[in-house]
Amino acid sequence: MSTDLFDLTGRTALVTGSSRGLGRVVAAGLGRTGAALVLNGRNEQTLAEAVAGLRDEGLDVRGAAFDIADTAAVDQAVTALERDGVAIDVLVNNAGIHRRGPLEQLTDEQWDAVIETNLTGAFRVARRVVRGMFERGRGKIINICSLMSEVARPTTGNYAASKGGLKMLTRAMAVEWAGRGIQVNGLGPGYILTEMTRPLAEDPEFDAWIRGRTPAGRWGRPEDLVGAAVFLASRASDFVNGQVVYVDGGILAAL
């Protein structure tokens, strides 16, 4: 099998929430495989620093500052990119937040913020970007799901609901858009060491539980997601649709 199947040269990828964390690592991985990149974030300064950092690596990258929770902002940003001749071939819906708390104590704000960003935001961006993909008859959409698209633990109810919903939104998009040349799949990280999860990793009891619960015996690294992301963004996955690829060290396979 030729490695050309995984070559993203000539493709442009928009990665939401990519000014730092998992999004930036995944974006860089796509860029190193040949894709031109559009990074996204709400904070213009943080986004500019991320763009500059990846440009220093020699990658073709630009920034698009907009809030995925704002329909008008999404439309304006994608329209501006298209006006500049940027055709988005790959969309990675990565932007996400968490507001922890027992379900019975969650406020409306905590619930709504997580659902709005993690689920509705992905729908909102895909709905706008897919119009250009329809015109070209091809496109890849990768929704960053989660281990918690399948399971939950205490204080993660809103997050699990959003990611479970995103899994089913992924399947719905695939069913509706596959006939128009679009592949829509999910990428499901397990426990990955990031800024969001660092407080958990620094808790000795929780850290020991994760290491013991995960067959691989360790936390995931953001870089562990790159290979699967490249696969789902490339021609290698042209007949893969509506699936979630879990990168979790085996945790979902174990009792």
C-alpha cells in the first residue's frame, strides 16, 4: 500500500479550537503530512502566537478568529476564507469545554455552555463548511468525540451527554452526506494529558486509577491522536463513514 494514500498535499484543513492543546497538536500533524492549515480560536493573541509557532516549523498556516457558538461569526469567517480562495477540504471539529459537577447540582449555565460548544458548535461549523464540500463533491469531517461518547463517570454528565450526542451527530451527518462524497467520522480520545486533564493527573489517587484502568498503563499523549487524524483526513479512509475511532490505550476494551 502506497503512503500516497495518507498524503494531504493540496488539501486545506480547518481545525477549531486549535490555538493550543489537542487541536494545535492535531493541526500540526495534518500540516506535517502536507495540508495547509486554518487554525481557529476565540482569543486573537493566543491564535496569532499559535500561527506564528507553526509557521516557524515551515507549515502553511493562517488563523481565523471566531466563536463557534456564534452563528453569524461562523458564517462570516467561512465566507471570508472562501472569498480569499480557501477551499476547506478537511474540517476537524475539536473545540470543546467542560464544566464539572454532579448532575443534580449543575446550573443551566453549566449544562448549556457544554452542550452549546461541544455539540451545537460542531453542527454549526459543519453546516456552513459542508456547502463548499458539496460544490466540490468531496470532503472530510472529523468530529472530536471522546471515551465519554460511550461511558460516563460521576461529575461528567453534561460532557458525556454532549459527546454522546456528537457521536450520533457524526452518524447522522454520514448518513445524509455520504452520497455527496463526504466522509464524516469521529476521533475518540481516551484520557489524554492536556491542560484540561492535568489537575486529574496531579491527583495521585486518580492518576493511579487511570493507569490501572488503562491496558496500556499510561495516560495518552496528544501526539497519539495524530496518526488516526491523518487517516481520517486522507484518501485512505474514503470508504470509512459514520465511525468513531477510539484512541484510548484499550480502556473501552477492558472490564
